[in-house]
Amino acid sequence: MAAVRLSALPAITGEPDPAGADCVGCGRCCHHGPSTVTLFESDEVRMGPDLLAQYTVLERRPPGFRFVKNNGHACGALDVSRPDHYPCAIYEVRPQGCRTVEPGSPCCMEAREKGHLGDSVLFLRSDRAAAT
Ligand code: SF4
Ligand code: SF4
């Protein structure tokens, strides 16, 4: 897959609250390119048909993976209606991949330093990664 050129947000220094209290004011790990956050079958069941239709897109080429929508540099489920405020619109039912990014983890710290998701965590399905 071709690398996506991301417009980075400013870096944030310091350790975030491990319980996630700083996440809404950060949102760096939710800034990434298209086809980044993939959904497993369990994610699809948890989200249900209405949210799937609103926030996800089915890849056309076989085998047709489903991804959370993306605007080119940020997740389509990221609510950017308020400046410097980055709540996830589907937080309670967010995909499994998003749940692997823990505040203060290497992935989180890399995203805070770069201003967008880095390479520490790949949301790609293992079968997709093997096919590309
Ligand atoms: S980069 Fe870290 S602090 Fe920022 S939103 Fe993601 S998990 Fe939270
Ligand atoms: S689904 Fe929510 S938690 Fe996951 S990348 Fe998008 S905005 Fe962030």
C-alpha cells in the first residue's frame, strides 16, 4: 500500500493519564490515512447495521475488508466539531484495533510525538497483511 502523507498535528509532550483522561484533548492516534482501522466480524456485530452504514466502508476488491471511513488524514469517526477536542463518535463500540492503543503505550507515545499514528501498531488484519 502506498504511504499516505499526513499533515501532523503538533506534538504533545509528557505522559498521558493512563486511564485515558487526556485522550479527548489529544486524538493523535486517531489521525491516520485511509484503510487503516479494519473491522473483524465481532466488531461488525458490536456496531450493528446502522453504525456500520454510517461510519464504515466495504472495500470493493475481494475479499472485501471493511474499514472505518477516513477523510484522508483522520478517522471518519473522530468528532472534530470542536477545536482541540477529539472524541470518538463510536467510542463504546469502537473496533478491537482501537482498543489495543493504550494511553502511555509505545504506540500512544509515538503518536503524540509524531502528531499522528505511527508504525508501532498496525490495525491491519493478519490475513490482509499476508496478502499485500
Ligand atoms: S495518542 Fe495516546 S493520549 Fe492521545 S488519544 Fe491516543 S491513546 Fe490517548
Ligand atoms: S474508531 Fe474512534 S478510537 Fe478508533 S481510530 Fe476512529 S475515532 Fe479513533
